[in-house]
Amino acid sequence: MDEYVSLLIVTVLAFITPLLFSKSRVPVVVGEILMGLGVGLLSFLVFKITGVRVIESGVTVEVLAGIGFIFLMFLSGLEIDFGKLERGGLRTLLKALGMLAVTLGLTYGLISLVDSTIGFDIDPFYMALILSTTSVAVVLSIVREMRISRTVPGQQIMVAALVADIVTIIIIAAYTINIQVTQSQNFFFGLEAVLIVVMIGVSFYLIFKLGSLAMWRYPEVLQKFFKLDDPHELGVRGSLAIIFVFVALSTVINSEALAVLGAFLAGAVISLLFQEGAMLGKKLFGVGYGFLVPIFFINIGISFDFEAIFSPMVLLIPILFVIAAVSKVLPAMLFLRSGSIKQDMATGALLTGGLTLMIAAAQIGVSLEIISNTERGMIILLAVIFSAIMPVIFKHLYRKEDDQCAP
Amino acid sequence: MRTVIVGGGRIGKFLARELEDYVIIEREKTRAENLARELGKEHVILGDGASPEVLERAGARQADALLAITNQDQTNLKVALAAKAMGVPKVIARCNDPSFIEVMHLEGVDNVICPAQTASRMIHSALFHDVEDVASVHVTKGSMLEGVRLGEIRSLAATRVLGVIRKRDILKPDPDLVVMSGDEVLLCSIGGMTPELKQLMARETDGLIPFSEILAVILDKSQIETVGDESLYLSAHLGRLPVDVHSPAEDMPARMNDLAQIWGVPVQHSIITSAQAMGLDYLQHLKMGKGTLVALAPGEITEQGLFKKCELGRMLGLETARVLLCRRKIPYSRILAVCDGTDGSMDLIELALKVAIHTGSSLHVLDISESEGAMPDLENLKRLGRNRNVEVKDLHVEGNPTLDLVALVTGGGYDLLAIRWTCQNVRRDILRKVVSDSKLSVLLVR
């Protein structure tokens, strides 16, 4: 298939998806995956009947989807509101960390149990990491929609989601780099990996420190980066440069996980520096969610392995669903103790399943051969189910009148 | 004196009663008939006053004056221009929209009367010169009028209540209507200000004093010129508030006494120990009322590590704390207040506004809130400022709130910054830097 025809299909799908899903309760990103799945299924059925692949992602779409993936992780980092983390206070932060630790432990224990009982060949810790993720974008949009962002429970939910996002991505990166180092059995590769991680850390620190200094000394210069009418779009250019500083560093050891972490850190450092840079944020979200990110999500649907549905691995979906839900709801009930079991269950439900991070981790897992293509398909379906169902359950269970205002 | 009146509404009818030789032109048939019945057929012409033929019929060429007083500014302009063209010696036009006055002047109409502007001038005059019989009282939090029924105000001030402006609505003066904070009550007393109304106005102005006392912490002589002088300046402008000087010296420094005499401010001296002076944590244990302003030298904050120990933070954690970090940027001519959309920032802007009212400075409000659209409480405060002759200017964030705040603080030419210690939407470490390293005085609240 011609490169531009596949690009045409993807961009047309990207255009019509928000129009089709705007009135439904399903997030648009889920809609994009569903649209991609629809096209992929059509192609799969035609292939089964005629033996001809009518729709395929070409090289151009694959490259754009790859950049979209990096950009998506960058935007995830950019969405972290460090002000909220700080305002939440140490107690809220510790509660969120405690919840994540218990979630990770519970998920790991339950998956190990299932693995030893049924005999699925999965890496229990990696799967536990995947199921411990939270979708910050979905959580923030629901909290804002319910107008509870300034209440104590609302802030606790947001901080828990942010902490889960940051910590799981760091652990995923560390875990996969460790696997890479072990697989290579090369001392120098290990040394190189450590060096690159240190360099990424130093770059993060330097960008933050220099940026802070410039904010105090030359605010007028930096203000140009945020102007709506800047013809040179300095803010967008600078942000792209920061992304590729981190991503390029990680490619030295060919680690996809580190590239994901790098892109995430690039977003995080900009968010940490400027926090409420509304105008620059809008421009970057425009570039990302307007073009690159939809290509990534639609491509995930198109390239979905439909053979997986007919494999016994499909049983994984309900099992993992229950494990993930239990592992989020129980810690929420344990740590939050809002006085209402329903409320704590609602919070646990909303924090279950991180759409972007689940897909990202599945992608990385396949490239490292920790998980199979079929398992990846299951994880994608699970992520879609979580994102479609959990916000609805939250809205149903959560009682707004019980809230108390945060200071 | 022959007068042509175009527009037979209430004003036209009222004027007609004051005149002898006049004619009213009215376009609406029913109204014209009613006028004819009331004033006599010879005084009323049915027709469009903007038409030269109708004006001719009304004898405009022979008239000494023409009044264009319809409800339509455009019609009044056309009538006035037609009358001028006919050579009427005196042409007066009514303008309902104040922004249209300039247009009328540019078109060559010399005598323009704007009822809204005239009423506003009368109110202003009543407020500041006590010569008119209309007054406007802006009700602030804790005001004696807050929670009072309009019927009670009538007896309290021996005056009539014309109406209440609440947010953007004008409410009818129902005796049972309860006055709320943020309301503007329009009062009228026939035959000048009654003593009761004057007393009420004076008490409401007293209600605009933002603090009840100033507690000035002066740790050494060098701080007399900063903390001491700025505290006395504020006290002098806020109705000679009592200033309590806390210092480790056994006697009040002579220079401080001299300054107090110059400013004419009552000062008392409290001795603190050197240990207290070092830590300043004793301030937390003082029973300070909500109206106490603690004046400090910002130098102490960095040198003694107050931020590291978070003493200032702890102190500002108290609900009642109001802290002024003095850098002797007096007199205040420009105040910058930061609004983050919270109730706390509304209280802060009210404080800053009251300081601006009494010190004669202008107030610029930097709105860094996430809310879209105007905030009614903020709009009320701005109106209060404008009513009290304070230049209130809105500043909006163009891109990034932290950057915009730093740019204004470092290069905006302000004398006083009013900001919440827990201000949202600004990077916290930069906020601390703004407070500790900027060159302007800072009024901090929780």
C-alpha cells in the first residue's frame, strides 16, 4: 500500500474520531484505538477471506507513530502538576506512595499466584508494574469534570495518580535496563547504561537550575517563549530540543524504556520549571494531540494482533481485570479511610489502569521479549476496557456532597 | 424664550412644566395624545424630530433653544445637527451612553448632557465634598451595614435608600432587603447630608482601615530607617494606628522617637530578649488579633535562616497573620496585588485596596487565577477602589504566571507587593525568592 494512502487513512480516522466520540463517555484516545481496531479487524477479515492485506501501516506511519509515542510520554510528563504535589503536603504524598507500594505488592502476589496455578508464562513483576500504572490524563479530566479538584479527596486522588505515574515509569525504566544489562552479559554495557542514566539525571538537574536562574534574571526573555503571537514559536522549538536531548542520550544504549523515561523527564522538567505555562502547554498539546499522538493510538489498533483473541491467553483479560481492580481498591480503602467505603472504592476504581503507560510498557516489554505479541494485545484491550469503564464506575459511586474543601 | 423639546418622555414632560413658551415633538402617537391632553394641543407636535420638515413645523428656526432628549443617542445627534444647521442659538443633546459623548462632541454638538455621568459626579461629590444630597456606601466585610435590612438603614441614617447595586444588578429598595458584603448602597437625604448620614459615612470610612495595630520588630538601629519609618508612614496614613515597637534595646531608640514625633504617631515600646530577637518564633505565641500587622526587616529572613527554619512560614500558617517585609519603599505610589482566585486572595486584595485608598497609591491587580471570566468579588473590590478615587488596573497573564510575576516585581516599578504566602499557580521556590530577594516591600498573608 502506498505510504500516503496509509497516512491518509490514519489522518482521516484521527479527524473523525473526536467528532464521533465527543458525546460518548469514552475518552477520545480510547476512541482512536477502537477506530484503529475496527480498521484492523476489517483488514484481518479481508485477509482471512482473500489472503490479501488491504490495509497496512507503512514506514511513514510507523515513524510518525514512533515520534507520537515519544511525544505522548513527553506530554504525560508535561501534565504533571508539581504545584499540586507540593500543595498536597507530605502526608498526602506518603499516603500516595503507601498506596502504590501496597498495590505493587498485591498485584505481584496475585499474579504470581495465578501464574503458579494456571501456568501462564508471564513475568509477574513486569505485569505487576503494568497493572499498577494509573492514567493521569483520565484521572485529571474526571476530577476536573466532577469539580472536586479543590477538595481533600480530589487532591488525594490527583496526587495518588501523579505519584503512580512518576514512580512506575521510573521503576519500569530501571527494571528493563537491568534486564538489558543482564541479557547483554557485558560489563561495559552495564557501565555505559549507568553513565547514561547519570547523564540524564545531570541534564535534568542542569536544565532545571539554569532555567530557574534565567527565570529570575531574564524573565522578559523567557516570556517570549510563552507568547501567543510569537512568530518563531520559540517555546515549541525549545521544548522539542529538550525532548531530543533526553531521547538521544537514551539511544546510546538502545533502550526504549530509557527513551520513554527521557521523553517523560523532558516534559516533567518543563512542567517543574514553568508549572502553569498555559499558552506553551496548549501549543505543545496541539502539536501532540492534534497530529502525532492520534497516529500512535490508531496505529496500535490497526497493528493489533487479532489472532490473540482466539488464543487461550484471552482468559488473561478478566483475570488481570480483577487483579488490577482489587489491587487498587484495597489500598485505597486502607490508606484513604474517607469514612465511606463507596467513596474509597470509587477512588480505587478511578486509579485502576493507566492507558498510556500500560501501552508503553507493553511496547517496551515486546521489544525486550519479556512479553509476547499476544500478551501485548491483551494488555492493550485491558487498557481500553479500563479507560472506558472505570471513570463511569467512579462517577456512579462517588458522592460529591461528602467532600470537604482543601485548605 | 422659545424652546423646542424633541422627545416627550418623563424628562421632556418635567421640563415643559418649568417653561412657558415651548413645543414638544413626539414620534409615538399615544404618548403625543396623552401629552396633548395634559399640556394642551398647541404645545405638542406628532412627528419625527430628526426630520427638518417637522422641525420647521415646530418653529425651530425661530426658537432660542432646542433640547434633543429622546432615549436614542443617534436620534438626539441627528436632531442636534439639524437644529444647528437651522441656526438654533442653543442646542442641548442628551446622551445615554457615556462612550458616545465624545462622538457627539466630534460631530459638533457642544452641549451634551449624560444622565449617568451626572449622577456619578453627584455621588462622587457627595462622598468626597459633603455638598450634595446623594451618597454611595460600599459595604465591606464586617461593616456595620452588613446583614442590616434596608428599612433599618432608613431609620439609622435618617435617609432614603435609592437602591442597592449587587454584583451587576440594581436591586429595588425593598425595606426587607438585607445588605450583604460587596453591596453598594445608594443613599439620598433631602436638603444635604444629615448628621446621621455623615456619621454613617465616617464610620464606613473607618471600616476601610485594614489593620488595628502595627507591631514593628526592630532588632538594631539600622532597622529604624526601614521597619520603623515604614511602620510609622503606614500608621500615619491609616488614621494613626498604634505602633508597638519590639526591640531588644532597653530604651526606645531616640531616632525612633524623633520619627514618631515627625509622623505624629503614638508609639509604645516592648522589650524582647536577644534570644527572641534571633529566632522571632515568639511571635507565634503572641495573641495577635486579625487586625495586627507585623512589620519586619526582610534581611533577617535570609541572614537568620528564617526560611530554612520556616519560622515565617509557620507564622504565616496562622490564620490571623499579616506580615509586612519593609524595604522603606515609601511613599507608596504603586501597589501590585496578586489574585489567584481563592477567597484568601480576595481578602488580600481588599487589604491592598484599603492601603491604596489611604496612601493615595494606585493598585494593579495581577490575575493569575485559573477561572475563566470575571470574578464578581474582584469586580466589586475594583468598583470600591474606583469609587474611592484609586486607580485600579487589571493585569492579565500573557503566558506564564510565575514569569509575569517576576517580570513585574523586578521591573514594574512597584513599591509594595501584596501576595499570599500560599499563592497558587506560582512556583513556590520562585515565590520565596520574590519575597526574600526583591527590592520592594511585601505584604504577606496566609
